[in-house]
Amino acid sequence: MTVPQAPAPLPKADAAAGDEAVGDEAAGSEAAAAGILRRQRARESSARTYARSFPIVPVRAKGMTIEGTDGRRYLDCLSGAGTLALGHNHPVVLEAIQRTLASGAPLHVLDLATPEKDDFTDALFDTLPKDFADRARIHFCGPAGTDAVEAALKLTQTATGRRGVLAFTGAYHGMTAGALAVTGNVAAKERVAGGSGSAADVTRLPYPFPYRCPFGVGGERGAELSAAYTERLLDDPAGGVVRPAAMIVEPVQGEGGAVPAPDSWLREMRRITAERDIPLIVDEVQTGVGRTGAYWAVEHSGVKPDVMVMSKAIGGSLPLAVIVYDQDYDAWLPGAHTGTFRGNTLAMATGAATLRYVTRHGLAERAATVGARMTARLEGLRHELPAIGDVRGRGLLIGVELVDAEGPVDSCGAHPAAPGLAEQVRAACLDRGLIIELGGRFNATARLLPPLTITDEQAEAVLDRFTDAIAHVSAQAQTQAQAQAPAQAQAQARQKQGR
């Protein structure tokens, strides 16, 4: 259950008055929160998302804990969709902010050179595989991952003189025009004029997904078929695919449901693109900075991309996005991809501090260890909690797909996704003081993205609250089904008599 903030101890003589005061304060806080939420609903666009799922008003946060206006505390297993590698208000981040402010450094200077930018670039390049860093150039983008994706697409189109892009089912790369075009989510596209935000000609390829395999076979065979299909399509003179400007891929699909790409498959994608002179863009917006158990998720496979897209955690909780790419592709003219907010001095300072802290304290290795432990426990609960259809991910990017365990299985043994049940589990988690979000196909995958600083005790608390929420919602569903069974039986009997 959620844990209310304990009021300060009161003298015994004033206990009654104190209780009344505390009650009045709590009521006032709840009324204030209700007013804020009401005004938000009335004033903000209908595109708001997280505010719909979490009707809370955070006022304080530290580490993995968020506190609302009513004093309730929550374990944050969303972490700004992976942005908060060190959790909320980590001391090293606050110190970087305070130091930068005290120095009198300009907070906005467009893309001029500053000591903070130079230091951030050093810190970032120190984390990259050496053979990539030695030939790398960096471009500072508008402060969001979607703009970095736009920059990567534009860069490769400029360098190659081609237009098309190879992208994958299940992908999420952002919501601006080009990024939306390479994103797989149909719901995000279908109401946009033109159907996709098509700033690029996109060829959609099957991403390997054992639980819901696009070929209906699952396992390693599904990945093999994906690679074979890609290679044959590109070489088919009647396949309809003109040689593209790039392939863009996520090493682990985050919003797509925490689906990791097999390392061998990623190496095949690198071979296929390299042999055909197609630049490979790796989107590390959510997977970077230790999240998957390596500093960059692409390191698991040993693949060297041509372009890496980075945002979220690289800013140390503040907005920052860059692309890093091989110098051979640096074909832009001055101003080819610009923007007013490409010089966020504070984000560069907090980003450099975060990058070095993750390295110094071995947080990528920590993510691998804790993530494996959490995944193993969840996997072990599948028999006890049949609503858990699949457990997957890498490091501290974990997905748990919730299913209708009574429904029929497909050719891969997967039950139907249960988005309604998943929404109830998310709400039940919030009641228990845990913030999680959903994603994946059918929006039925609970995604666990805790900060890399999560303690062993917090990891256990997350799993306890999460699994208790699943058990509670499953029991409620079973009770409801049992209550409806007699009425359904009577209706079927009446139908038979009517015949």
C-alpha cells in the first residue's frame, strides 16, 4: 500500500488539536492537488499521456522516491521513461547545477563553444567504443530524442544522396515527421494527414520477437528468417526497394515492449548494410548510459554503427540530445540542422557529471546484475501468476506482457494480450505506491525502468508491489467471471430451449 508521510510528533497535551490540524492540512493538500489536476485537464492538450495514467501531483523527489502533495510516497519505476539514470535529484547532479550557476557561465549561447560543452564531449567520447570514438563527430540537436532522429535521417540522406529508410516493426523513434515515419505504432500515424508523417520513404522490416514472432515460428528461427528476408528483399531486382539512405534500429525496443534484438541478428544487420553501403543508425535514446547492462546497448553485440542517436539519460535529467557519427558522413553545410536550444549549458554540466558517475561506480554492471535478478524472479512467478505471459528485456529495461491466460494460444504459444487487465494492474500498482507504465503491442506490457541506483531492498519492494497488484487484479477478474457464470449458463440454456 502507499505510505503516507508521517507527521512530526506532537506534545500529548496538544494531541487532539494536533490531529485536527493534521487532518485540516491533509484535506487542504488533497483539495489543492484536485484543483491542479482539474486545471490541467481543462487547459492542457488532449495529447497529454502520463498525466492520464498517474493522477498525482508530485512536489518532492529524491532517488527512486516521489512524494505527492498529499504526502504519499511512490517508488518511481518509470524514471522519466529512462531519463533518470541516477534517479531524482541525485547529489552529483545537484552539485553540477549549483556549480555551474555559481560560476556565472552563460546558460544559453546557441551552439558557441563553451568549457561545459567541451567537458561534456570529452565525458561522452570516453564512454564510446574506442574504434568508434576515434573517427567520431558529434552534432548537438534540439533537446529531444526525436530531433536527434531527424538529424540522423537528414545526415545520412545528405551524405548518400538517397531518400529511403529501412525501419522495423515495433519501433519507436519519436513523434516529429521523419521520426514518426520510421516509428511502427499504427495508432500514432493513422490520424495524421498522409497516414504516417512521411518525411521519408520507409520500408518496414520484421523485428525479431520470440513471443509474438512476425513469422509465427518464434525463437532463434524467427531472427534467422528476419535476416534472410531483409537480405533477399534488398537484393531482389523486383522487390520494390531502391537502395536506401539508412537503416535505423533499436538494440532493445523500449516503447515497443522491452523487446531485445538478438546479438547475432544485430551483427547480421550490420553485415547486410555494410556490404550494400547502407549507413546503420542505432537509436540508443532509451537504451544508453548503462540501462541494458552495458554502457551502450550496441556493445552487447560488438556492432560498430555509422550513427548513434542519444538523448534521455545523457543530460543527467535535463534536456539534451546528440548524434555521434563516423566522420565520413560529415557532409553537412553550416546550418544544415540547427536549432535555438542546442547549447543547454546546465544539461551539459549535469550530463558530464552523470556519465562519469555511471562509469566510476560501475552502474552498467550493476544494472546487469540487478536486472537479471529481477527478471529471474518474475520468470519464476509465471506459473503462480498466469497473467504473466512473457518476461523479457535487458538489464534494467524489463517488460512483462500481461495476457488473458484463458484465451487460445497462437502458433508460438502466446496467449492474447490483455490491455484492460494491464491498465488495472498499473492502477493497482499506483495504489500500492509504485509507478509503472505500459507499452508494447496492444499496450499490454508493463515496463520496469528503475534508476540504475536502485538498491536491493528497493528492487524487492518493486517486485513485491508489482506482483501483488497482478495477483489482486487477477483474483478480482476470476471472482467477476465466477459471478457471471450462472447468468451465462442460464442464457445458453434459454437459447437451447428456443431452438
